[in-house]
Amino acid sequence: MIFNYLKMALRNLRSGGWYSALNVGGLSIVLAVSLLLFWWVKDELSFDALHQDSDRIFLINAHFGTGEDENTFTSTPSPASIAARQIPEVEVATRIGHYSASIFKAGDKTFTEKGNVAFADTNFLKVFSGFKIVAGNLQKPFSGPNAVIISEKLAKKFFRTTDVVGKVIRNVETKTNFTISAVIEDAPDNSSLRNDLYLNMYIRKTMDEAAGGVRLMDENWDDFGVETYAKLRENAKPATVNKKLTAAHAAAVAQKIQSDYRLQLLTDAHLNPMEGGDSAAQQVKILGIVAVLLLSIGCINYVNLTTARATRRLKEIGVRKVVGAGSVQLIGQLLVESLLTLSLSLILAVGLLQTLLPFYSNITGKSGHFSLTDPAAWQVLLGTLLFCFFLAGIYPAIMVSRFNPIQALRGRSGQIGAAGLRKSLVVVQFTLATILIVGTFVIGSQLRFIRERDAGFNRDHVFTFEGGRFTQQFKQALAGQSSILHISTSTDTPVNVQTGTASCDWDGKPKDRTVILAQLGVDKDFIPSFDIKLTAGRNFYGDASDSTHFILNETAVKQTGIKDPIGKRFKFYEHEGTIIGVVKDFNMMSVREAMWPLVMFNNPGASHIVNVQTTGKLAPAALAATQKIWKQYYPEYPFEYTFMDAAYDQLYKSEQQTGQLFNFFAGVAILVSCFGLLGLASFITEQRTKEIGIRKVLGATIVTITTLLSKDFVKLVLIAIVVATPVSWFLMHQWLKDFAYQVEIKWWLFALAGALAMITALLTVSFQSIKVASVNPTKAMKSE
């Protein structure tokens, strides 16, 4: 029987002609795009679940203050890990720290590794067991103080093989040799730790022994320079560890501390970080909804075309019911037809998906690997197929099987009521498409707002580079270049101030209050070079007296509550001095975050960033001059720089990804909706062919007939626009709430989205209407 159903399903699919092509083509497109989205969502939801006992692995966060002073950081003091190991509920605790030196030599080749090199405790693989060792000693991955662990990818990059245990690489900057003691598998896309090179934490402890390097690591509770992870014992409660670790910190510093520790499950930290910012979770939610919307649009197409085409099979179904076919048999046959169509669409979708992977990889930054040998891929495929089968297959099958056989034999559908259903589904379909279009416009407006908003400083044609120990020499050497307008030095770039401090004091500060201030070391040329506005006081002079002078931003003045700050006492770490200036707030980080309080200090010896301002025309000459001088100081190092505009854009990578994806998905939604509208318009005009012929004989023009055939669809799209407007406003309002600074949602965005949906629908329907209205009326009146 199943074979019979399958044979008939194939026959009906072939006889369906271009209707079948529209059905399969539309479903293939939405399935391919939705599969890609579901794959991405699955990847995001499974972050850091690769490690054994991931439900017991926690990231330790440091929490400070209350109210407007409240802050949470993933970085913790180094001794926190040592203290955690003494807590009975903790099975193992480990640390990961950033390593700034980035230029390595393997043989006679030099490589730059930025952002993927870290320090790690020797026990870190006992926590992160998902990183499998492919070469080396599993029990003792670090064979000595100067041992390193590298990934397969880096091993192949350095030596073109993974057989590298025992080989030596050299850090050019620190002039240190490291021996490779183990090779681990490359970290997957859904891992928060993506480092390719791990150095023994012992190196960090002894890097600067003369300055107290060992104490810095093991005893200094003010050094928030590492991330600490703890694997708890079974049934241990994180709240208990929080209290004990906080108490250990208080005992170590022998005073009441103004901070506490908060453990967060590592698998939750990616999407819902305690330090703030839920953009990742929001993006997953939005794109998950988009995937369901796209699938729904594709399924609506299928239901519309299936129920419309069913009227051509009324007599067949009527005959089957008269000769004894029951509802179960008819439903079975129609379900097999649906399953065949869906399966064929899914096969085509997998092929189309492969062509989309480079686009996916480029937008998301993920590898784009989708293999049918991966069990997770089959979970996504089967889940998507079942969703479509229940949504688009079961209802049409049950509905068509309930045709009244007598009315069906007369060519009437009886109780089907399909016309109203189809109209409702067209409204739903264009409502979803319009929501996606509005989303595209609002996200685009927000991104333009971010790019064009006055950030409070001039970042045009500014490039930055790390000068290291020769930062001041670079500034002096570049000062005479005609292609360079301004040069300044700082401890961070103004678009991404990454360091902060609670070690500040001022007159009138409550003893129980902790305020975290961002800190930025600058020279006397920094403020004028970036055209940062001084609202009170003066800039640094650049002499020895500046070591006790400080400049605050407006938010710092407001949060500290200092009245008339110029000349007031201010203590920064161990340096006590006075406030000499106040600058207007400028964006030091993403506009998702509220403005941070900032203290600027003058210590040229601490600065390692060189900021060079030029013009668009002079930029090549400025870069060439800088590179020439670079070679004088660092002949072994490649010259690397970053334009500040690019660094600023990088802060909004997530939003840019969402915007690009929304543009693409809105286009897909409109395209597939038009497929369905074209098929439905074609079917309706076919049914009215004789009527059109008679109207033409009686004098109706092509415009009149096209208007007649199009007006019903126009009404449906108008209803969709009315429904979509408040829904899309609510959804976009929720998305914008995550930004501290946001664009206003203008009414014309909805009007523009509605107009685009209407014009697209009109063009689609008019194409088919004009085609039918142009047919010779004599032929039209002969139509069966």
C-alpha cells in the first residue's frame, strides 16, 4: 500500500507542473536558510557544553558595589584560585590569563598571534576536558616551566605537521624559548576558550620578579588579571562557595572588603554574562524566531497551493470515497505526498545550504562546517522536517480527505471552506514578511546612528599601533613627518578602554562605597589630538608636576559627587594629587553600555599605544614613514596597525551581523511570499479564465481586468501591514532597549516597509493578471 501511495504521489508531483516546482522551490529555499539558522542557534545554545561534567563547571565573577556603583567582572584576583582550592566543595580550580606578547618564531619563519595566546595553570585540562590531547602526556601536559600546549591548527601553521612535541618556538619580544609539550584538538566554534597557544602560568608569575612578580600572582588581591574557573563536587551549592570565597578574600586582606564573588555556570556565561550585556542571548532569540517565521512562510505557501490544487482533484477523491476509500486511507495517501514533497525539498535544501556556508562563515565568523556525518546535523534536519510535516502536511491532508463525495463528484468542495483559509494564510504570510522588513529598517537605522553619532572625539584617519618600550621614541621620530597631523600616546585606544580601578579616593567619599572608574593614561597631546572637549579646567602640561594631576570625565564627576572639582583632592592608587580638568564624555566602549566614569592620568612610561592622525590622501605616506621608522626599532617584527574607524566598527560586530542577516532573511521572506502569491494568483486567474474572456468581449480593458484580479490581494496585503505595524514596533522596541543610546523608531519606517510589501505583491499579482488578461478572448471562452 505504501508503495502504491508513493507511486501516486510521484505521478501527482509530475502532473503538478510549475505548481509543484513553486512548492518544492519555495520550500527548498526556506528550508536551506532555516537549517542554517537552526544550526547557528544550536551552536550558540550548546556553548561550552563540550566539557565533561559541564553542569559542575563555573566561572567565578567579582562583584562590586550596589545601585549605580554596581559592577561585575569576569576577571578576578589571582589568589582567588588558590583560595578556592581550599574550599571543600571545590574539586578543582584553575586560571586563564591573557598573554600580550604575540610574535613567535618557528624555525626561520616569524608569525604574529594576536588574541589567541594565554597563560594557563597546569591543571586547566582537568576542568576543560573537552580539549582532547592528540599528542603529549595527558596526565602532565605541561612538562616544565617553559612548556607550551598548542592547537593542531597552530602546529600545522608553524611546522606543517602535528608531530611537533619537543620542538621549540621562540617569542621574539621577550626573547624566550618555549618547548612544545602537547598538542590539543582545535577548539570548536561553540567554545568560549579559543586560544591556540597556552603557556605555563609559572611564566607569568616569574616574568618580573624584580617588581614582585611572584607576589603579584599568589598574594596580591588587587591584581584582577586572570579569569578563574572552578569545578565543584557533585551536589555542591554555588552559593556556599560564593560565601566561603568572599570570606577567604576578607581574611586575606584583614579588612572588610567591598566586593564579593559570584559563581556562574559556564554554559550560561556566553549568552547571559553577569558583567552585563545580553546581546548574544537576544541575537539567538531573534534569529531563532526569524527561522521559525521563515519556515512558517514556506509552510503557508505549501498549504495555500495544496488546498488550491485540491479543487482539481475533487472528482478523483470523490470516486475514491464512493468505491470505499476511508478517511484514513486518503489521509495516508496525502501524507505520503506531503512527505515526498518535503523530503525532496529537504534534499535540495541541503545542497543549497552548502553554497550558503561561505556567506554564513563570513557573517558569523564561525567555521560553517555542516556535515551529514555529524549526529547534531541530523537532529536539526529531522527536527525541521517534523516541524514542516506537522505544520504543512497534516492539516491539508485531513481537510482534503473530508470532502463530501457527492459534492466532490459535482466538482464542488462542500465543507472545505478553503478560500477563507487561503486568504487568512496570505495575511499571515505578508504580516511575517512585513515584520522582517521593518526589522531590517530599524536595525539599519540603529547601525547608521551608531556610525554617525558624535562619539565625543575625532577618530577620522587615525591609526594606532603598539610601540612597546620605544613608544616615546616613536612619537619623537614621527613628529617631523609632513604627512602626520597629530601624534599622541596612551595606555589604551579611546574606542576601547579596557582597564579600570577601584583604588581611588576623594574628599567626602563614603567609606562603604566602591566606585569603579575606567582608567586611561595619556600624554599632553592626547586630548587636543582627538579634539576632546574640556568643560572645565585645563589639559596636562607634560612636565613632572602632572604625575599628581588628574582629569575626570563628566560621568565621573557626577558619580563621585565632587562639587566644583577643579583643584579638589584626588587619590589614584598611591598617587595623591588634584583634579585639574573635566572633559566632556566620549564613548570608550559600545553604545550598548552606559557611559563609564573615567580618570585620565599622565604617565608617559606606562603608555604603549601610539595614535597617529593623518588625512585620507596622506595616509599612505604616513603609514610608509611609520613603517620605515618601525624597522629601525623592531627589525624582526612585522609592522601592524589598526585604523580607529575599523576598531570602532568592531565594537558593533554583533549588530552588524544581525543587520546583514536580517537583510538577507527579509529578502528570502519576500521572495518566498511572492512564490506563493504567484501560484495562488495563477490558480485563481485560471479559474476565472472564461469570465475574463466574456469581460473582454464586453469591452473590458487589460487595466480593468488586472485591477479586478489584483484588488482582493491588495486588501489582504493591507490587512497584513496593519497587523504587522504594532507587532513589529513592539519587537523592535524590545531590541533597542538593550542600547544605552538608541535611535527613535520613526513612523515612516513602517510606511516604507508596508509600501515595499505592497509594491512587491502588486508586481507579482499584476504579472500573472496581465498575462491572463492578454489572452485572446476566443481562446479564453473555450477554456474548460
